[in-house]
Amino acid sequence: MDYLELTVNIVPKDPWSEILITELAESGYESFVETETGIQAFGQVTLVNREDPIFNTFLKIPSSDFVAQWESKIIPQQNWNAIWEADFQVVEVEDYLTIHAPFHEKEKLKGMLIEIQPKMSFGTGHHQTTWMMSKALFELDSMPLDVLDMGTGTGVLAFVAEKLGAQKIVAVDIEDWSVENTIENAERNSCTKIEAICGNIDVLEGQHFGLILANINKNVLKDHLPSYVKMLNQNGTLLLSGFFDTDVDELVVISEKLGLKKHRILNKDNWAAIELKK
């Protein structure tokens, strides 16, 4: 899958860069990097809305409040792995967990160790949302036996769940190369209780789980929420992330209307995660 890299230089950077990230997240961009002069946004070419009005208003038209310059380029699928690997640093989730690559020295690492060869998949732990979801897993009252990891990416959350006691984990992603990556990473981490499936929410018809993990774009979460509620066992836990703290209230309202109860909110660098109970 090719990715679109959008680079935006904006003056003044604050608060406009944060506003821009929020707008671009609504247009299908899924990963953001802050630069000294603005931001870089990344999204799958087939999913980002390149005709969104934001490109005609927020970015192209000078304003008395800000000036923005932008450029975009396509990152071919075969190059995405090199981008990750060139800057893959160890990720520490407090004292709970260290996510590392095969070339890191394990002797210097602490907590539970998860080894990831990221390839072209998201979910290495570097993003705030994966970090929060990992932390939330360690802080659950108990680990349910049956777990769904929706949008598994590299498989990080599925591996943590198994190592914390889950006995059956279904890891789903719409990209076949993410599923392949999850299978390879499962072997690296001696995880044997994970079934990796390529598909969308419809491949889970009739299945039920005590814990559902979904670290996905907000609009996808909104579409999936009724299905999550249907699949979640009574007293089960739903962990959501992939959105900004400004989106929390909207998602909580939708969830409560479906019979879920807010249990906890996590925040990190303007990103958020929600723990809900059925």
C-alpha cells in the first residue's frame, strides 16, 4: 500500500499545528510527526481525502492569523519499511514494557520485552496511542481469556495480551502484509495463541470476547462500535484509541447510548484512549 506524506510549514506553529492535525485526522491521515516548523502527516493513498476542502482553505489561502506552505509526495510501499527501520528506537512503556527491534541489546532492556520487525505496519509502540493501549493492558484488573485486537498492525497489543494471560487472541487487519507481519512477529515473541486474520469487522460474525482492543481512526471506531458491543461479553472491557482528547466526549456519548460505561480515560500528548465496560 502506498502512503501519502504531507509536509506542512505553518507560521505561527502554535496553535495552528494542533488544529491542523485534528483536521487531517478527520480526512484519513493516521500518523503525525511534529517538526520545527510544522507537521508531517501520513496516510494510505486510498484512504486519505485529497479533495477535502481543507486543501483549498486552511492550507492554500493566506490568512491574517497564519501562513501555511505545504507539499506532498507518494511513499511507495517498498520504501515504508526503510523509513521505520532507519529511526526505530526502543520504546519504554513506563516500567511495564519495552518494545524493541531485533538489533537492540536485550540485556539493557527492562520489563516485558516485545521484539518487533515493523516492515510496513503501524503499531511499533512509538505512537502515543499504542503506548497508551499497552499501558492500559497492564493496568486491567485481570486479563480476559478471549481477546480481539482489531487493526492489529504489527501485533504488539496481541503479544502483550498473550503474555499477560490471554488464552485466545484474534488479531484482525485489513492489510494482508500486516497480517503476515503479525504472524512473523508472533514467532519472534514465542506467542502461540494468536489467530491472525485479514479482513474487516464482518469476518468476526458470531464471535465473542472478554476484551476488545481497537486502535483505529475515529470514524472507523464510530462505524464499528455497534459491532464491538454485540461481540463483547457482559462485564467485558473495550479499549479504544486512535483519536485526540478533543474526540473523547463524542465517543463516550455514542458508547453510552450503546450500553457501555466509561471506566477510564488516558491521555498522552493530545492523544487519548478510553476504557469502557459493558
